[in-house]
Amino acid sequence: MLIGKKWRKKMKINTKVRYGFKALAYIAMNTEENKLVRIKEIAESQNISIQYLEQILFKLKNEKIIEGKRGPSGGYRLAMSPKEITLHKVYMILDDEVKVIDCNESDEHRQQCKDSICGSTCIWSKLDYALTKILSDTTLEDFINNVK
């Protein structure tokens, strides 16, 4: 069933973003005053490969979401409060797509959407707007409280 497969593909937030949410939540919940969270601890607790997690944390560190320190007492901590980090900001750092949900129609229709011709009438634009709003309105703190 092609329509179902296309729908699932376009509606799914990618693995890098989902792992980024999980890693940030873990860091937020496990950072102590003078102790940072080690990458190996995050990887094992969240079932993420260290190599993949390194890529995610590198991007988050470059965008000043987290701070990292190398060495025996090294690790990661948030660079700001979980209240200040929106899920949309994390999404924008970790996903190459600008839109959360891209148009699922023909090439011609996708071009019209890019040109903002279909605007509020296109179901994909409406879904993108709604999901972007949810991600923008949801902080890391909200996410943490939801998974507890």
C-alpha cells in the first residue's frame, strides 16, 4: 500500500532528532553540581551507539545547547536551563529538513508549496505548521516531565 508507506515516511521525526531528545533529557536528569554525564553512560542508558551519539552531541555542543569537557573527569551538561530549550530548536539543529512535515504530493505540487502558493489550503502545510507549533511550544523540561 504505497499511500500508507509514504504517509509514515513523511510523518516520522528522524532517529537523530529522537535520540537527541532522549540524550538531552538524560543529561538534564543526571547532571550533578560538579559531575558531568559521560557519553558512555548516556549511550548505554539510552541504547544509542557511541559513534552516533558523538555526532548528535557534537552538533548540540556547536549550537551551545550543551557544554562538554574532555578527559577523565569529562562529560556533558546542559548549557542552559531545560525551560529555555525548545524541541523545535533541537529539531532544527539535528535535522537537515527545514520543514517538520514536507509536502507529500507531486513534484509540481511540492514546488507550489515551496513558492507558498498552496499556503493554508494544503494539508501538508497545515500539518507542518501544527507540528512545528507543538515542537516550538514544548520545552525540554516539558519533555522530561512527560517521560517520567
